[in-house]
Amino acid sequence: MSDDPRDPLDAEQWARVQQLFHAASALPADAWGAYLAEETAGEPSLCATVRAMLTEDALRGSLLDGGLAATAHAVLSDDHAHLPMETAFGPYRLLRQIGEGGMAVVYLAERADLGSSAAVKLLHDPWLSPARRERFASEQRTLAQLNHPGIAHLYDAGVLPDGTQWIAMEYVDGESLTEYCRTHALGLDARLQLFREVCDAVQHAHGHLVVHRDLKPSNILVTHAGHVKLLDFGIAKQLDPADSELSPTKTGLQLMTPAYASPEQLRGETTGVYTDVYALGVVLYEMLAGTLPFDIAGRTPGESEMLILTAEPVRPSVAARGTTQGADANTASWADLDVLCFTAMHREASRRYRTVDALIRDIDHYRRKEPLEARPDSTTYRLGKFVRRHRGALTASIGVLSILLVTGVVSAARIRTARDAAVVEADRAQRIQHFTLSLFAGGAESSEPGDSLRAVTLVERGVVEAATLGAEPVVQAELYQTLGSIFQKLGQLDRADTLLQQALRSRRRLAADHPDVARSLVALGLLRVEQSRLPEAEQLVRDGLALSQRVRPAGHLDVAVATTALGRVLEERATYADAITVMREALRLHTAIAPVSPDVVTAATQLGNDLFYAGEYDRADSLFRHSMTVAQALYGDRHPLVADALINMGAVRFQRADYAAAERLDRDGLQIMQFVYGTEDPRTASALTMLGRALVAQTRFSEAVPLVKQALAIQERVYGNVSPKVASTVNELGIIALREKQFDDADAYFARNTDIYRAVFKRPHNLLATALANRGSVFSARGDNVQAERYFREAVAVFSQTVAPTHVDIGIARVKLGRVLLRQRRFADAERESEAGLAILTSQMSPGASWVKNARSDLVQVYDSLGRSAKAAAMRVAQADTLLKR
Amino acid sequence: MGSNTRGPDADGESPDERMQSADRDALDAVFSLAYEELRRLASVVRRNDPNASISPTTLVNEAWLRLAATPSVAHTSPLHFRRIAARAMRQVLVDIARRKHAGKRGGPDAIVITLDDGNVAAQGSADLLALDHALDGLAQMNPRQAQMVECRFFGGLDVAETAQLLDISEATVLRDWRAARAWLATELRDAS
């Protein structure tokens, strides 16, 4: 500033000034003059400076003494008090300020033409930071997508001439959630009802792939009519694959409120649906207990974080004692609320409710006095609940109890309640439909393990209901069919079998040639596929298809569905040429019915798989791409079917030895799977395996092994030890062990797989051939060329029975066979195999692929040994060419 | 963040330099948070709520909590982070005050939403700009003292924390603070 009163002192002068100042200040004020006169004789300016300082020291009235808050107030506080009310905010006229936060100031506004009111939110000082402008714009985008009675709507948005952004939104006249509970002295059930409304609104946002990330009572208002409105999507996140989210190192600047922040937010990890579930848990805790679970007020950041990450909060039932809502907090039913609340706010995201819907269901269970789906960490909870519920009548031994629990039949009383409730419900068919829809129409998160317990209970309830419907056999059969398919999805194949057979029998009794009989046959056939009873499966599906074709018009959905099912069976039987023909027809039928439909996605994927197995990678790739496009159109970018397509395209890249591209696609797919299913699901496991495979191919073993072992553990839990799904993961571990020269381990893995495939397929299958070839590779690596030859020959024989003669796998097996023959100095035999293998591989793979190079170098040796110098030279040139190009 | 004519800090590496090497987003976020905290402080004063906490420490704690996980901040100690935050508070406040000053004078940066002459904010802005200028002067006389004032006034560090950060005794902090405070007050009086 040019009006500087005096030049600053230099360091030496300043040291002297301070020394004088301190010395003088130790004296009484009336002695200062004499002291300074003596000490600063001839230095009037120095004297004046110290004098002025002494005066100010006694006054303590400068800005520095007022504190930062006063300064902030002075600089900031009044700027919008002078906002020109006539400034045009679209059709809105400002009336008065109603709120102010760090980000923005909010005005009550009136829409002159309609006479309605709105809240106009203005971004403070937009010039200050791009992050603030982006957050504000992002809230606007988010709100524009959401349309729910529990979320304040966006009306309009714009920018003032000076760049100030504004949005006009629904004006909510109400109190914060906790304030409302307090001022209205709400009882427990009213609180739960309100909380459920909050959950509904949050679930709506999740349905639009929006995670709020800053849920807290001050962002949740309750209107005078007693309804909830969610505000402030200021740091909401759009879940989108294009998001930087996909990068595994992503850390967010998360401007959340620490008291409601989840552990993963505190640790700067990826956020998702589970983050909102956690915050909802804290909100529920506060509504129940009247206090926050963690009191971080006045703590240092480290302490707060430590507290939230490690401390065990007091149970709500204990904290609530003596409050209005907690009048009966010492009763047993509050123990359920403890479980519910602590499940929602579990420190580990994977142990929380998977979705807000799951949380809502437990709230409903609680309010209807049913058992919760959530279980505390020990199993004693369920038992305790059961005993409490039946304390009067219960004299059975614990052993009996356990059996009841294991079979999933919770209690007779429970079923009676369910049936009574069911009777009240109106139309049965509608009930079936609703029931099915509510369970599975969502598709994405339907049968995750976290939910399956509950689903089983519900389905069991349905079975009991269905049994009472003997007078209505058509409805009963439909119910059995539906319930059977649901059990199948839940992996309870025996239960499914019984029900589907019951449905088929009952329908045949009604009319042998009815379309429903055809549908039953197909459904049972698909179950047989899962039971790995493939010949039966094929017969059932073919019968069903023939019947549908007879009783339905050409192009009917039933025909299309049955055709797809037949394709599936043929694929499982590894008769790919037939499967391809059938699936082409199925895709054509489904596309004619509805070109953008789930059926088209399924059929295109299946056909893609068949082409892939048959080694037709280009066509497979274009079908996977098609199925991804249709799935995206139907479900958006973050859907398991999109993930499937990505992973399938990754498999094509892998097969073509473009491992980096495969890794990228697999990571994208895995990200979606983990988002949708969590980390403990078999679908996540498959994606992990695929990624592991791509890493192995790039020799990144230490990254791959933990992923693959994690996948195997999940799969063994879900599928048991003898399953093709387990086998594919075991194979991956075998490959890693082989490459790390752990030959015993490797052979054990591959031997386990040949056993699995023989047990499951009972006939030649290309997967069996792969496992055999891999065993051969172990012996080859050990230098046991005789054993190796045996396995490679067996593999080539099995491949030849199951895949086209030009299949890449045959090519690789023959090259491997050629190599062990070469090592046995059987040059003519080796020449035949290596040449045949190389011919196949060069037609299918890039010239730089390792097997192509291996085949060439083997052949160079073979030709040299056989004295075919011209061929050897040509092969050397081809090899050098490829190496130079790389 | 506008022009900056400050002198170097005591240790030769200014917080600004450290901040520049930091992730741009983290920097931006620190300023956003500083801004929000200043808003909070201002509104507490306006509401005249005796129960509300008006210590700027809240910001620093929360900002640290929010930013600790970002790579560019993770390697700094909480105390050092508080020093960065103190600098951010000063800078944000000064930027706003400058902006308002410009608006009042109808300069090229004038904004549409202007201030009435003679209101408290105009005086507050002028005072703050004077303090900022005086602090720059103090930094030339004794960088450590300027830093101390910044940490205590803008960052809310207490005597013990300031002593730890600057690696001096608490008695020295008290003594240096008293002299610096008195000198700055004379400068502010002269400026007004």
C-alpha cells in the first residue's frame, strides 16, 4: 500500500525496539518516558515507535484482539443483506433470506406468475474456487434427475451476470429431523415411520445411481404435514463408469460432516451405496438414542477419527433410557433395534445392509414384530429372538430348535401370521406377481448372499401359502413354478426340483397340450442344466420347445424362450456348432419381439459365448458389444449385464494375447460387480478370476494370487468343491503354480480339475481337454516328456471331439505336443504336430503371440535336425521379422 | 488466488510453495473449507450466540479430517497442516476483502452485488487489508514472528502448539507475540 506510514524497520532495529519495549513494559507507565528518553537519546523515531507500542499494549483494542470471528463477520457478514431484491432469478422474486451455509445463501422467493413459493439458493463468492462452482453445478445436475416426494425438487437454475450461480428449488417449511422428533415428543413408532420415509427417499436417489454422502438431520427436514424432505445434494456423487471412481487409487475430497461420516469416508476410500447406509444408521441411532453414537465435539482430528474407526458406541437401547421414545428401552424388543442400527452403521461396509431396501425391510420386520434379516455377529441372536417370542409355549430342547432354524422354517406361529397377512391381501395372482417382482425384478441385487436368507424365508412362506390353494390348481401350479424358479436362483436346487416337478405334474393333469406344460418342461430342463444332468436337460427342453411350437404361433415369446433354453443346453454340452445355429434363431426371434429387451441381451451374450468357445472371436466380440449396448440402453452403465459384456470382451482380448486390454476390461467389469454385489459374491469371484488371469498372463503373479485365492474361497463356499465354476479358478492357480515352478502344487490343481470335469460332464468336453493339456504342461516343465506326451495326446483327442479342428486350443496343444516330441528327438512326429499347430495359431493369433514364436523356434530345430535347410531358413526369417516388428 | 507479494518464511519454504506442489484439488478444497469456516464464524458472531463455538480451530480440525486422506496432504503432519490452513484462512479473507474494496471503488473487478458506503464490512475489509500489509512488513523484520501471528490469529493455534510448531519455548512465544501484537496495532492505527 502506498500510504504506508513509515518504512519497516530492519531486523536489527526491530530487535532493539523489542528489547526496549519489553524492558519498559516491566516498569510502571509513568516511568516509561524517563526510561525511553535515556535509552533512545538522539533516536526520536525509535522512541516514538516503542512508545506507541506500549500504548497499544495497554489498550488491547486492535483487530488482533477481536479474534478471527469478529474479523470474518466484519468482512463477510453483510454482503447479501444488500442483495438487490429485484435482481432477476428467472421468474422468481426474492422475499427474505431463510438460511445460510458455508456454500450458499438461501432465500425464500415467490414466483409472481404462479403465486407459488420456492427456495432460491445462491453460491457465495463463486470466483473464489472452481471446486465450489463445480459442487454447486453438480448438485443441480443431481437434483434434476430425482423426482420423489421425499426429495426437494429442482425448479430452475441460472447464472447472474456476475457469474453467481443460482438454483430454484422446492421450498420446504419444516424442522430438522431430530428437532422435529424432539419438539413433537415423538414415540418410537412415529420415529421409525419417519426414518423409513428418509430411507425411501435415499433409495430413490440410489435407484438413479446417486449417492448422497452427506446425510444428517440438518439435511433432512420434516414438513408441517409430517413428511420428510431430503435437502442438499451438494456433495452427492453420480455413480458412473466414466467417473474417476474407476481408478483404484481414487481418493475423494469429501466435504462431509465428520459426525456422520463413514469409516471409508474418513479413510478416503471409495464411497458407494454403503456410505449412505452407514449415515442412515447414525441418523437412526440419533433418533433412537437422542444422542450421537460418537461424541467428537472438542476432539482433535486424530482422536475423532480414531473414535469413529475403533470405539464401540453405547447401544441405543441403553442410551435411550429415560427418553420419550425409549420408554420401553429396557425391553427385549429394543435389542432388535440395537442390531438393526449397528448393522446399518457397521464399521465394515460389507457387513452393513447391502442396500437401503434391505434396511427398510428390517424396519418393516421390526414394526410387524417379525424376526430381522440382520443378524448380530453371533448366532445367539436368532435363537434368543425365537425363545423370547415363544417363551410361554416353548419347552422343546435346543436341539429341536437348531433343526428348525437350519431348515429355515422359523416357527409355526410365524407362518400363521404370514398366512393371516396373506389372506388379507387381495388378489392372488397379483400377489404372486408382486411378490416375484419385489424379490427379483430388480435383478441386480436380487440374490446376493446377504439377502438369500430372507428370500428363502419368504419363499418358504409362499410354499405354505401355495399348499393351501388346492382348490385353485391353476394358480397353485403357477405359484409352484415361480417359487421353484426362485429356489433355483437361490441355489436350492433340490427344493426347486420338487416344486417344478409338482407344477409340471399338476399342469399335465389339467391339460397335456397346454402352453403352460411347455413352460414347465423348459424350466425343469434349465434346472437339470444347473444340476449338471445334461442329457435329461436336453430332452426336457426339446420336448418343451416342440410343444410350444405346436400350440403357439410362430414367433411367440414362449418359442423364443424355449429356443434360448435349448441353446443353453447345447452350449453346456459343448456342441457349439449346434448351439450357434439354435442361438442365432433365438436371437432372431427375441429381436423381432423387442429389439431392446433383456431377452436380447441374454441371447446375444449366449450366442457370443458359443462363438467364443468355437474360436470365432471377431463375431463373438461383436455380439458381446451388441449385448453391452442393449444392456446400457436398458439399465444404464452400472449394471451386472454391462459388466458381463465387458468381461466377455476382455476374454476375447485375452484369447488374442492382448493382455493389457483384457486387464482394463476386466477391471471395469469387476468394479461394477463389486459395486452391485459386494465383495463376497460368486459373480464378483468370477470377475476376480478373470482379472487374475489377465495379470498372470502379464507375469504379475504376486498381484494375481491373492485375487484368485479370494475368488476360489468364495466359489467353494457357494458351489461346493466339485463344480466347473470352482474348476476354472483352480485352473488359474494351477497355471500360476506352474509358472512359479511349484510343480507338485500345479499338478494337484490340474488333477483336481480333470476329476471335476469327468464327474460333471461324464463325456468328452473341451474343458476336460484343457485340464489334461495343463497336466501335460506340468510334466513337460519337469522334463518328463513321456508323461507329458501322454496328456497332450489325450487333450488333443478330446479337443478334436468337442471343438472345430482350427480351434486355438488345439493349435496350442499340438505345439506343446510337438515340443515334447522334439525333446525326445522324434523329429518327424514333432514336425507334423508343430506344423499343424502353427498353421492353426497363425490363422487365429497375432504373430507375436508366445505360442506362435515357440512353434517357430521348435520348427527351426526340427528342420535343422531333419536336414531341411531351406525350410529352416524360411522359418528363421519369419521369426526374425516378427521379433523386429515388436 | 490473486497476487501475492509476501516475503519468505522463516524456514525458507513458504506454505504457498508447499501448497503449489500439492494436488491442485486439495489446495482448492483447503480454500473452500477456509471460506466456509469463515462464513460459519461470521454467522456465529451475527447471531450473537454465546453458546456457539467460535474458535477457528474447528475449521482446522475438520479440514484436516476431511483432507488427511488426500495424497498431497497425507505426508504433512497435523500441525503443519494447521499452518497451511492458517495461511489459507488469511489468504481467503484478504482476497475477499480486496475484492470488496475493488467493488466499493468501482474498479475493474467491480461486482454486481455491491456494498453501501460506510458499512461495517467496508471498514472491516480495510482493517484486514491493513493487517495483511503490516504482517508482510513484520515478516521482513522477523519472519518467525509473522508466522506466529498468522498461526495464532488465523489458524487458532494456542501457545503450546505455536511453540511446538516453531520449535521455541512457550515463554518466547508469549514474549514475541506481545511485541508483535503491539507493533501491528500501531500499524493498524496509522492505516485507519
